[in-house]
Amino acid sequence: MIPEFEKFKGFSAKTLPKDEIVAPGHRACQGCGEMLALRMAMKALGKDIIVANATGCMEIVTSPFPQTAWTVPWLHVAFENAATVASGIEAARKVLARKGKIPKKHIDIVAVGGDGATGDIGIQWISGAFERGHDMVYICLDNEAYMNTGVQRSGCTPYGAMTTTTPPGKESFGQVTWKKNVPAIMAAHGIPYVATASPAYYVDLMNKVKKAALVKGPAYVHIYSPCPTGWGSPGEKSIEIARLVVETRVVPLYEVIEGKYILSRKINKPKPVTDYLKTQRRFKHLKEEQLAYIQKRVDEEYDRIVKLSEMD
Amino acid sequence: MATSDAIIGWKTLPFGCHITEPGSSAKFRTGDWRSQRPVLDKEKCIKCGMCWIFCPDMAYSQTKEGYYEANMEYCKGCGICANECPKGAIQMVEEEV
Amino acid sequence: MSKRVGVEVSIAVADAVKLARAEVISAYPITPQTHIVEHLSDVVANGELDAEYVPVESEHAAMSCCLGASAAGARTFTSSSSQGLSLMSEILYHPGPMRLPVVMVVANRALAAPISIWNDHNDIMVQRDIGWIQTFAENGQEAVDLLLHAYRVAEDPKVSLPFIVNIDGFTLSHVIEPIILPDQEDVDAYIPSFKPHVKLDPKKPVTMGPVGIPEVYTEAKVAHEMALRASKKVIIQGWKEFAGKFGRQYNPIETYRMDDAETVLVTMGSISETAMTAIDAMRDEGQKVGLLRIRLWRPFPGPEFRKAIGKTVKTLAVIDRTISTGASCGPVSAELRSILYKMPGRAPKIFGFVAGLGGRDVTVDTFREIVDKANLYAKKRPTDLYEVIGVREK
């Protein structure tokens, strides 16, 4: 077990940190689920952090010069390399602390990126950083497409979804591939902590982010982040959708602690996936055949996670 | 407008184009994006804070009496608070032009 | 006591990085840079240098890592070459405007295709506009000295800009030369510890790398350009201090046998030594030839270059180590044509030559051929915009 977890009591609905790490006045869209996920994650982490942010929605909406929404040290460089920039920050603090140039106090080094920055363009940089074992938290805010550039498909776009580069048409029904399993890829690095989260389950989300910070070495939290603009869903439904995605087993919430899968929330009586899919315009065009395939595949994927969690 | 603050010369530009005032986005009012606003019925409110934790615009804060109040300077009117309120205490009403 | 030792230039450069007390070193192996970073791994592994060596998975990551480390307040070092430098390219544009003094040695090498591990300047000329200070070393001693000078200048509070020291791959990086490595004490006095204006620190939160909206982007770019131009003063000051401390004087432009010279070679990097040998031979034969050697490439020392051209000079024969494909001449020739265009009355004629591509030897005879051709073209206009020396047609 991870010794750092023993002292951590966890957040509860009544003990949520009041401090806002990300300030208001940011330019995120109405009802942005990604901003909510970011806000909750940052609340869990607190002020003693340094953030390296990949290019993407959260970077753009929080930092148009001359104003910043960040109240913690924050650095943006490029799209793919937030994990490596974080590696550099971590390495610098290690040597500077050793040489007595900065206090020895632990500061959490946090990298933040969207699904494109994480699962597509940045996967090599993250893989390198994780393999080298830097003490960092990587937070992926997964809104399932390239939203910042106008909703183009990514490897994390779900099967059947309409995006501006996977338009349904005479010869196509939207995204033809199944969503890339990025948390599993990260877990395959043998890092001590991987988790999935949804902002609808905010205490769970914040506990996972905090645990990711507490653990020594690389940790990864993959947060499902509804995007009303890109998904064609009403802004007020972002949390409802983030709840439905779990209740329908489309996104299972789990942790992988030192290789061991632990299911955070067992969904014994799942709602049909159509309950989830019908909330978003991006799935509106899907036919019976595709909906049936999604239901079948979601059940299989969920069972796989359950089986993994039952392994000793 | 925030952009007016950016009308500065290269000689007065902050070193490295870094921003040294934390959280300065709070000067930017996103409230004028709103077409509807949340209105709280205190009779129904149980002060649970769901509206606060589920606000993507950090608009909510707790008053001395324990109610949660949205700051109209920032509230973009998304309506998540009304949708998530377990007691139906928040209604979204149209902004008058 | 400092002493002169016979050592491979790459090893000496790595020892200079050690003397400069780099704190975060991040690199990815590429020929011919490898000996530098191998030796640095050794000195870190042996505890001779208190640093973090971050063995990243690509050159892009090496620069990303250095950037993060520099932003966090550490003295950084990396080294690359050729394809690796190209892979880094996206991130090379960041530390300049962000005013992060990352220091890098580029072991210059040709770019594919066809792939070549051998020396020319194509790799760095592609990165001409990245907004780093750039110097070119002629020999091993200079490589060491310029590296120390790079830290002195890059981290100077008045400068705070990234710095590349170019050394020719193999022809410089892999040769064994007698080199004086200065004493640690003197280096410590020459390079004060890094005190950044701004760094990533929870005690004083800063946002680095914000979005440059159109209202500010131009000003941000000009601020960087002006900082780079202004750095020349400190670059020259740094060399003066270096001379005072270590006894070797460096200048942005070096002259060789320029008295009464009429035809002048212009070179950059290690071919300059051969050029001097060629000049000596031609002088012995009574030819009025001289050499101008560019040490400081960015910011380009225009006034210094104009000043270095004596009143007797009629013809400049400029040697580029890369083809600027589709352009009217190579990048060095273009630079010189541009700065001499406004030189009233006495501007010499400029003829562009390309030599030493992808490891092709540049010999005394090459320089003789260049001088002969420049003299000929001074009388009879050449048909081509520039000439690739030694290229076979059939």
C-alpha cells in the first residue's frame, strides 16, 4: 500500500476547500464541464503547486494577456509537452533544494492537458516523463475532441460521435473507432497511481486528485469533462451528463493503485446507454445497429474493469 | 474591457510577457454574457452548497446567513446550479434587456 | 592551477559545463553531440557536478525540460545537432520572448535528405530566427571559452536570453586539441549564480506564457528583438571581462591580415583555421588577401563588421556552409549584402560561395579557388547568383 494514503482522511461534502485556485473572469463557455473539473482538481491540490498547462481550452480561457485566472505559479509552453515541462520544473526544484537555494518544502508539480494533448499529440512526452519517474501529477481533462480548434475528432472521441472531422454522411456514421483507453496506457507504465473521475462525483474526484499528489512518483488522473459547445448539450446539463455517463457504465470510475484496479463506484443497475447518448446532439444521428453495438461494447468494457478489480 | 489594459508599448510590456498579478482575470466581467440569471428561493434552500461546488464560473460564495449567492459580475447564466439544486430552490429567469 | 591538456573538444566542452555548474542537464543522444552529454552524465554520476541529468525521450523534450527547469530558476544545459535540432524547433522559439537563459551547444551537422551525420551549418541556419544569442567557435579552446561566456551573458540580468554556442560537428567536436580548462574559482567569479527576474515559485505566483492577443503580440515580439539587440553590449563586455580574467580576448568579428587586403574571405566556425593557413600561403605569394571571421552571429554585429572592412578592401568572398534553397545566396552572404547595402561609396563587391556541405573537406586549395574566382568575378560578372565550390556536374 501507499504509505502517504494512510494519513489522508479524504474530503467530504462539508470539508471542501473554500479557496479558489482558478479565479473567476475566465473565458470558458457557459456550463463548461472542463472548467468545473479543473476547478475541483485545483481545489483539491491547494496553493502549494506549480502548474504546467498544455495548449488547449483551459490554457486559452485562463490566460489572455494581460490577465490571468491563475493564483498559483503557472506555465504554458506548447501543446504536447506539459509533462516534460513539468519534469524540468521537478528536476530544477530537486537540485535547487539540494543546493539550499530554495526551501525543502514539498511543492506538487502538476501538468494539465486535454484529451488531445494527453492521448494524441503529447503521449510520447507523458510516456517519457512517467517512465523516468518524476514526482508529478498529470491531469487529463477529457472532453473527447479538439474543442479549442472547433470540435475535431481525437483518439478519445467516442464511437459514433459527430465532430467537425467525423461528420455523419451517406458513407459514415461519425467516429468509426472506439475511444482510446488512455488510463490503461498510463497504467501500463507501472506508475503508482492512476484514476478516472467525473465532476458529478466531486468528492471522489477531489480525493483522487489529492491522492495523486500525495503519492511519490508519477500519478495520472483522467477526468471526464462535458463540453456543451462541442457535444451539443444544454449548458445546464453538464453535471447531469457527467452523472449519467457513470450510471450507464460508459465511463467507469476506478483507481489503479500500484497496478491493482479498484472500482470506485459499482453500477449494479445500469441505465441504458441511450439515456446518456440522447442528451447530446453529437450522437443524435446514430441508428439502432450502432446503439446496440455501443451498449454491447460498454458492457464488455465495464465487465473487464470489474474483472480486473476482482484480481488479486 | 480587458484588452484596453493590453494597449501598452514594448518598453512597458512586463518582463518576458509574464503576468505577475495572480487571479487578475477577476477584473474581467463575464456577467454580460448572461441571458438568464439564477434566483434563489430562500424558503426552499437548505444551504447544501451544490450550487457553489457545481458552478464553473466561481460565481457563488456563502453569505453570513449561510446561503449561497451568485455574483452577477461573473455568472454566465449556464443554469447548472438550478439544474443541480436538490430542492428546486433556484429558478433561472430571463434577463431583461 | 589551470593547465593545458590534450583533450577531445566535446569532453572539454562538457567539463566547461561542469565548471559553469549547470544544475539541470537534459539531452537526447544524436551524433555528433553524444560525447558531450555522455561525459556530462559521467560527471553527474560521479558526484563531480551537483545537477539533475534528465535523459529525455527526444530533443523536443530536452528543450521542453530545460525550459521548465529554467523557469523554475535552475541553470540549464542541453546539446543537440541536425535532425534533433529540427525536432526541437517548435520549443526553440519559446525561451527568447519568455526571457529564459537556456544554454545549448549545437554540434553542427547537415540535415537530411539524404541523411548525413557530417558537418555543415544547415541545422543551425534553419534556426536562424529563433531569437537566441548565437556564437560560432573556431577551435577547442574557443568552444570552452565561448561556453563559459554564454552563461556569463545569458543569465546577466540585463540580458536574460537563451544562448547557443555552435561548434562544428566532428571537425571540431571530435578532434583532440590542447585546451586550457580554467580554475573553478575563476569560473565562479566570472559566472555569478543565476538570479532570475521572475521564476515559478508558490510564494510569488506568476503566469508565464499567457496568450498573446493581437493587442500585445507585436509589442512582445519587439520587446524580445530589442532585448536581443541590446545584449550585444553585454556580450562584448563579457568578452572583455573574460580577457581580464583568463587572458584570451574575443571580439564579435575577428580580422586576420587585413592590412592593405583587397580580397577578403568571410568565414564562420572551424574552417577559419584552414582559411588562415590559406591566407598565409597566398600572402607569401604576394596576394593582397585577408580574412574576416564572424564569431557573433546573433545579434548580428553589423557596425563591427562594417568597421572591420578596411578601406583597401574591394571584394568579399563569403563562404556559406549551407544552401538556402531557392534563395539568391546563402544566409551569411544575404546578411552581409543586407548590412553593406547602405555602406556609402566604398562598399566592396560581395560574391557568395557554398562549401563544405555534409562533411565535404574545405582545404587550403578550396580557399585558393574561392579567392581566384572572387578576383575573376570582380572583373567579369558571374552568371550564377552564387557558386557551390567543388560540385561535380557529371
